[in-house]
Amino acid sequence: MDYDYDVIVIGAGPGGSMAAKTAAEKGLDVLLIEKRQEIGAPVRCAEGVSREALEEFFEIEKSWIAKEVVGAIIYGPDGSSIRMSAKMAGNEVGFVLERKIFDRALARMAAKAGADVVVKTTATSMRRVNDGVEVELKRMGESFSVRSKIVIGADGVESRVGKWAGIDTTVKIGEIESCIQYLMAGIEFDADYTHFWIGNCYAPGGYVWLFPKGEGVANVGIGVLPTKTKKGPKYHLDSFVKEHFPEGEIIEVVAGGVPVSGGLESAVADNVMLVGDAARHADPMTGGGIANAIKGGYFAAKVAKEAVEVNNFSKEFLKRYDDLWKNDFGETLSRNKAIQKKILKLDDDTLSKLIRSVSGYDLEQISLRRLMIELIKKNPRILWDLRSLFM
């Protein structure tokens, strides 16, 4: 059949734009579509990412960065805390991005590499035709179809591409965090650190976060599990803000859901690969997904190039993509899912005890793995069943 494109990427977040950019750079004909009229808006993210995650793929531009932080502080229910350096704090600590600027920069890179980029365009259906895929699109009231060899679904937690392709993207109610975030001004905090509050007293089944955007300005948000509370995330965040930042002003509000299931068993079907939240690649412990989305987009484009070269778009061939992401960050997703399950079983007194047990350590010097080993050693009756993940 005649193809309009080698690859259609649906969704222009970091994962989708990275996939489109990489595929175009490899010489493929690429279409990148975004349903919203503006790429990068509205921001549905705390905007945190590590320096290493960006430096692996990009020359970092100053305009992308709202604030650089040196580490993270984690607070327990009783006020005890752990201070961690950015290098060991994880994929969400190091930079606080301006996502509106960053996402648009990635989309421009994709366009510069040769991809066709269109906004305000919605995919309404998808079907296989012979060995390819026909996608129905709607743009400003006009419907039309486009044919492609491969579709990369980067369309978020509610991924329609996954459903159309027959991929089981079902998320249990206990595996999706319900989130809301305020951009707040006029608040006091240590702007050199990101801040996290854990415990059911703050966020049942999740945590509260603060990501600095400048002096006195920060993203303050919360994620809660609906199975752990009868009240919505706004109730819990408002209670936290009233106690900690009563003088602050809310100047922007965003809300959404974050999957914390730990990755799909397989993120591929015939002619289709999923990246980012569509593939459930957000970290089950932190909910952060920018770093994994970027890597996933790169891996999907790499496999798309190989598939086009041999003219094989079957599920069996595209499983090379599953192998790549599982061998890279899949093990971390599985490990952090196990830790998350354990933490969800702990009461606030126990969480406070864990934090107090290592609060005097110099966490600039030891790794996250070493931290977990010390926690297990000091609290064997609580954490012994996690020992096989770290020891």
C-alpha cells in the first residue's frame, strides 16, 4: 500500500517529540501531531528532571531551566527529614524545567530534523490496512486520513492509541495517583532544594511536593491514591497549604492522573509502540516520568528505523523496543514498584521511624542503593522483605 509516512507520532510531549526527532534524524518520514493548540500547555507535571537525563541527549539551553537545585529534602510525618544530593535523589531532582519552553524546543528540534509537526489535530480512530495503519485525524473541523507503517503512541495515561491497538492499558484504581498542583507565589522555602512530604497525614498513598521555580515561587502539588482516601487531592493539598504556606498566592492550577503501575508487560502491538505515560513508564515511587519518556521515545524511534529497513512491522519484531526499555529503566520501575507497595502498608509512626534512623547520615557521600541497605539494616523487622532488591 502507499504510505504517507513511515511513522506517525501521536502526542508532542517529551516522549513523542523525542521519538519524532530521532526518527527524522534517522531518515524516516515522520508526522508529529498534538491535539492541543499549544505544545507544552497546559503543564501537567511538577517539571523536575535530573541533569544527567537531559545531558544524555541534549545540549542544555538556559531558557529550559527555571531553577537548578542541589538536592532534595524528604520530611516524615513527625517533621524529621533526610537531605539528599541531586545526584542520588533520582530522575526528578536537579533541574526544574519551564515545560512550556522545553516541550516546544523539542518539537522544534523534531521539525528541524525533518518531521512534519501539526497542532490542534486529534486522532479519532486507527485501523490496520494490509501491513500498515490508517489513522483518522480531525483538524479544525476537517476530517482526513493518513497512512503510515508505524504509529508511536505518546498520548498519555488515557492513551487511545493503546486501546485501538489492543494493548492492555488497564490501570487499577489503586495504581493511578490523582494529582493537583498549584503554582504559588509569595511563599518561603529553601530554594536550593526540592521538598517532599510523605505520610498519610499529608497525602494518603502518595506525597506532597514542592519544586522551586524561583525565589518565593514554586510548584506545590500532591498525589493521592483514591483507595486510601475518600477525599479528593484538592482537599488534602488545601489543608497542607493552609498549614505550611498560609500567606501564599495561587496563580495557576493543573490537575491530572499519573500511572504508578510500574510499566506495561508489553508496550507494543502490530505497527504500534507506546512511550511515556501511555506505556506506564512513570516511576511508581515518585510519579516522575520525563526522563523515562525521553529514553522511551529514543528507543521507539531506533526500533522504528530497524523495522522500516527490513519492512517488518509485526508485534514480534517491535518487541525489540520492549527489550530496550526493560533493560534500561524497566528494572528500576519493578524495584520501585515493590518499594511503593511496601511503603503503602506502613503507618505514619513507622515512616517517621525510618527517616529518623538515617537522618544523621551524610547523604552527599552514599548512593541511593546504599541508603536502602542502611535502612534495611537499621529496620530489619520492617524492611527485611526488600533485601533481595538491594543486598
